[in-house]
Amino acid sequence: MRTAFLVAPEGVEQVELTSPWQALSQTGDTPQLVSTRSGTIQAFDHLDKADTFPVDATVEQAAADDFDLLVLPGGVANPDFLRMDAKAVAFVKAFFEAGKPVAAICHAPWTLVEADEVRGRTLTSWPSLRTDIRNAGGTWVDEQVQVCRAAPGTLITSRKPDDLPAFNQAVLREVGALT
């Protein structure tokens, strides 16, 4: 199994990157950090700089066909940067077009809104995205984790870092690592 974690060069909430990464790695998965630029990305702990992480591939080098799952970590700035990058948006859309599962937490659904992939789906997010999701044709719910199996592909969403245990379990169930 191969998972792509799509993040901008800076602004990702570190725990929303590292917690699902560790959960998937424990199953034998091979996570890959994909970004809009090569080099390293700067993670954040809320508004404070945290660690840096090496990029495995850029959105120009990677393809949805190379992966089984896409994870979109949040952070306020991260999805805002991603939704302004046409190649990042196309990378996200390709997972939906291929019917592959996508998991997004916190502010990450902003990128899904830009990709026009929330229409007809039920999802959750950080509460401030509620209106954006509704305006884009989605149904917003205030739940720890929401799994939407509307075609094409499964969409797994959560609201915030406190929801990571439920988010990780839903992702692991989706990839068959938990029953």
C-alpha cells in the first residue's frame, strides 16, 4: 500500500501530518510526502514553527496512479496554499476520478472545495469551513469523523487534532488494516 500526504511547502499542522503517517507506517504502508516544491516543508504547531520534513516528490512528479490513498493534513495556511496551486488541485481531483479514498482533516477540505469534490457529499471539518462546504454543495456535520461513500471513492474527514484517534481508525479501516 502507498499513501500520498499532500502538503504545501509551509503551514501544515504537524500532528495532522505525523499522527496518520505513523498509524499507516505501522501497517507496513509506505507514506510519501508530496508537495508543490521539492526540498523540505515547514510544519507548524498551531501558529509556531515546528519541524521540517523532506519532500519525496512534487505534484509534477507524482501521479494518483502511484498511490492507493491520499491524506490531506490541515493547518490553516496549508490548504489555502494548496487550493491556489492548479497542479495540487488536479492531483487531488485525480484521486476522486480514479475512485481512490481521500482523507482530510481540519482545514484540509478547503482544497476539496477548490477541486469541486464536496458537492453531494457529507463531511466534517474545522467549523469555520461549514459555510464554504455548504456553498460548494456539500453537507457539513459536526462529528469526530465522517465517512462518506458517495461515488466516486470514499471521503474520510475529521474536525481537528483532538479527533485524530477516530480519524486514524477510520483511515485504517478503509485500507483494511482494522476490522
